[in-house]
Amino acid sequence: MTAAPRRTVLQRMTTILIILLLVWIAWMAAAWFLQGYIIFPRGMAADRAMLGPPVGVVPWTLDIGEDKPVEAWFVPSESKGLSPAVVIMHGNGELIDDLIGTAQSMAARGVHVLLPEYRGYGRSGGTPGERAIVEDVSAFVRRLHEWPDVDDRRVAYIGRSIGCGVAAGVATTEPPAALILMMPPARLDTMAWRLGVPPFVIRHPFRTDRVLRDLDVPVLILARSDDEIIPASHPRLLHDLAAESELVIIDGTHNAVASEEAAERQQSAIAAFLLKHGMAEGSGAARGNTPKR
């Protein structure tokens, strides 16, 4: 091959590489600006929002300087006197409205339940973001600790999917007595590689892995056998990082358990864990635990 054709081939290869590089840079720019809609797809759940809280639920609000405040629902325990409390932080495609049945069931068993909403979700104002959500939920948790009949020494957190990252973030300043992580990502930023986006582009990484290294509370991790969203390595990593943890694998995908038996096993694991750590009344045992000693 003569010098001229060789230069032509190199020029073409260089042009192709430059085009690919520019496309990748454009993709990263799009990911930077659009990730708020991808990580927080609040529109998916908008049609499930109720007009207001059901009867018996106490609405709380937090002024954030926007046109509307952020809300939370407090479901009081049906037991008299001082009772433990559980704070449930939902997934990015859910609303607190979706968890009212779970909250009422727990309240019937003697546990106060707080359902904090995220900015921009449901009836709440503002724009969602990791730091803002964690700060809002932390403020609600501090109010919970001061609420009459709440035993502030027995407050547990339950996170669902991205809510695990919220729970972990809140735990850095408001440590719980116990922590339950359901379908947990260890960190969101590394998952972006699936889409060709490097971790540094992600502004809302939710580093649950970093928190669990230093969090000295009992942790229950509930993973799904066929989770198509969260890699199986993530809950295992969190189990390895936590000082005291149990890992339970439930049959099902990320958004649904496989059967009624799987649903019962999941609820039994939660009930047994809360009971074991003084967070609830009742009984139940989780089968198939992998305790870490």
C-alpha cells in the first residue's frame, strides 16, 4: 500500500473515531441532564395518587420553599401507650399511597408507621434529588422521634429499591435501631455502565455500600431470585459489608414476588426480624436466612 492510500485509510479511521467519541460525549451529556427523569420516574405513579390521606392517617407537611410542601403520612399504632415505629421509604416508581395497606397492617400489630413522600411525587412539591430527599426524610424522622407515644429508642427503617439508598442516607445522621433493605442496589452509579455511562456522570449515586461499612445496626436484606434490575452481586455485597446482617432470597422479579408462598415468606422474614430486635409484637420466622456471624 502506497503512502497516499495509507493516509486515506488513517484519515477515515480517525474520522470514524472522532464521530464515535462525539456521539459518546453527547450521550453522556444527555445522561447528565435527563437522569433526573430516569432515576425518579415520578410520572409513572401519578395516576395512583389519592386526593388525600385515608381516615385515621395523620398528614404531616414540610415547607421546602416551593409552591407546595412535601408531605408524609403518619399511621398511628392501634396499641395504647409507648410503641415502636417503622419508617418506610418507597421505590422510585411508587408513592406513599401504594404502601398504606402495609402501614395499616403494621399499625394493627402495634407499630407506628411513617410514610415520607419524596419531592415531586404525588401531592408533594419540589424536584426530586438524592440530597433533597434524604434531608426531607431526615426532618420527618426527627419529628417522629418527638411524637407522643413513639418510643424513640425503637425506630426502624424499611427501604424498597431506591428507597434503600434513602434509608441509608438518613441513617448517617439519624441512625435507626434496625434496618431492612428490600431489593437493594449497593450503588446506582456503577449500574449506569449498562448504558455506557461512566459512574462520575451520575449525580444521585445513593451509596448504600459506603454507609453500611460504618453502620452498627442489625440489617435484614431481602433480595429477589430473578431481579432483572438490581444485579445479584449488590445485595450480596451489602450483606458482606454490614457488621450484623441477614440475607434472605425471595422468589420473584424486582417488582413482584413469584407466588403467595413467596409473599408470605417475605412478610414472615420482616415480622421475625422486627420482633427479634424489639421493634414489633407478634411472631413469625424467616426461612432460608443466611446469617452472618
